[in-house]
Amino acid sequence: MSELTIAHPKASAREESSLGVPELKNRATALLPELRQGAEERELRRQLPHEQIRRIGSERLLTWRIPRTYGGPGASVRETVQFVIDVAAVDSNIAQALRPSFLFVEGLLANGDETLRRRWLPRYLRGDVFGNAGWEIGGANGAISARIVRDGERYRATGSKYYSTGSLYADWISAAALDENGHEVRFMLPVHRRGLELIDDFDAMGQRLTASGTTHLVDVEVLPEEIIPSPLQLEGQSRRSIVTPFAQLFLAAVEAGVARNALADAVNFARHHARPIKHSSASRSVDDPYVEFSVGEISAQAYAAEAVVLRAAERIDAAWVEGLTEESIAAAAIEVAQAQYVAAAAALKAAELIFDVGGASTTARKHNLDRHRRNARTVANHNPRQWKAAAVGAWHLKGTPPPLSGLF
């Protein structure tokens, strides 16, 4: 048994025992085919994967990074990111919707606040899922207009958030607002708190099932223990946080998964749906040299994306070993920026090449093959790739450290 004994209606005797990484990998392997089943149809008909994400939580597959001293498996960043890629390779919507849950764990590990860890990590061990309502539209450079004010011993928050990844699947919602002094305050709210309104209105061309719609904070009550200091708030804005490169690598992992998913669909279409064009020398599409070439190129793109993402994950692991110095975190940020650039380009290329394995039939809506391109493009638009490459170039040319913008 772990040093924490968790009692919760969601937990069984099996979940109350501390899990090792091998067991968690076994659970992931068993669950991935279930996540894959019906993914195209869900995306085509906009059916939110509530059940699938609840299963991920109940199987404790959000606990990878929780240390063994807290009842978790104590997985490395590389092992965790491999799981994210694997999920994205069957349904990138699900992988993206899990991002807030994984980022909150990293924040708890990085900020060193034992009270916060003891309060929130047990909620992962009982199967809770976390969503995000941090970002708004209408302001430049990530400006926040939401406000939080003190109300006696508690607080009241008001505002609207447009990007709320995973909110409709979550038990807890993370939000940010400015206090009376203009300082950013982050807090975590139970999803059923009065005044917290979640709207299913996300209308991006891709990643449509990430439940990233609008969140309204209508004079919502915030308890003191629900305030979540960020690593930057605790250590000063001049110090980098390892959470930021992890957050960016998560996006690259989703892209790598999209590329691998495109490969799977390309192979399946060539085997079971495509037919050689009239002047082909082959009697079967799988024997057509240009189909073989296209599938091989897609495979290479997927391979490259996954390889660079996992290498960057190892660099984050190394930063932890090196004591999270300013230099080690900056080095990790540079590697992650390169991985993002390569993974996004690879996913977009793989998603384009899938249409070269067949003729006009590849564009039929029933196959929904365009979802890979739409999903890859939507994830890539989180952060412009040009800035990533430019920051890496400045690092090599002048030794300029990556920006402290929260995107490196």
C-alpha cells in the first residue's frame, strides 16, 4: 500500500493499491483498442467521447507522473509522453482533452508545495479528470480580462473563457483571473460549482471533440484552498518552469499521434478500399509502386515525429535529474521547440499524403480521412511554428535563451 490511503466511490480495491509503470502500460495497451473503436464516426457526427475519457480516469491512466511516495507509478516524462502519442494515434481529440490533467500534475511536481500535492494528487488516484478554462479572445498576447476579488474569507470570480480544453469531461476546472492589483491568480473549481457555466460551442475545423468551448464565470465562489500558485508565482518571473516545455511537448506528442493515425488509415485504405488507376502496372493497389512509396513516406514522417518527441521528452527528464536549473530548462525548451517544428510539419505532410494512396474515393466523407489534416492543422495553430524555429536559430547564432512567454 502507498502512504496515502484513498477512499472514494470511484475507486475499487485495485485502484487503492500503488501502481507500477508496467501495470499502467498493460492497462493502456488493453484500453487503446476501445478508444480507437468508432473514433472516425465520433468525429464525423460530433459525438463527445465522455465514456472513453472516464475510462482513462478510472483506469488511473492520468497518474503516470505521480511519484510512488504519493501512491503513483513514478513514470518518466518519456514514458508519459509515449502514452500521449499512443492515445493520439487512435483519437487525437481524446489526447488533447487530457492535456490539462497532465499539466496540472506537472505543476504540482514543479512548485514544491507539499500541501497542494497532498490535496490534489489523491484526486487523480481516485479517477478525477481535470479541464482548463484559462484563455480568452479579444486581447493581445494572452491578455486576461476575467477578475477575481476577495469576498470575506473567500473570493468571487467573474469573466468568460473561450478556450476550455477538456472542460465538458472534467470533475475540476482550472481558470485564471486578475486580482485587484492586476496579478494573475489561478484556481481550481469543482465542475458543479454554482456560477460555473460550461458551453459546448467549440467550432474549430479540427480537434472538434476536445470539449474546448466557452466557460462563463458568473460571480462564482472560489475557496482559499482552491487557489493554485504557479511555479512562476512561487519562484519569480525571472525563473523558468519545466512545466512550460512539457506543455509544449504535449502538443508535439499529439501531432506525432496524428501522423501515426494517418499511417494506419493509409494502410487500411490501400488494402481494403483503393484500386489501381487505369494505367497502373499493378492489379492491386498494394502492389502499385506509387502507393507503396506514399505509404512509405507517410511512415517515415510518423517515425520522425515520434522520434523527435521522445528525444525531447528525454531532455526534460534530464533537466529534472540536473536539478531544474535555468540552463537545463532552457536547453529542454530549445529541444522541445525543435520537436514541435518537426512533429507539426510531419503530421501535416502525412495527413496530405494519405490522399495519394487512392483516387477520388479517398475524399468521400464516409471515410473522414480529412480529419487528420484538420486535426494536425488545428494543433499546429496553438503556437506559430515560425517563432519556434526563430528561437532555436537565435539560440545557436547568439546564445539567446528562449522567451519567457509561456510558450517555450
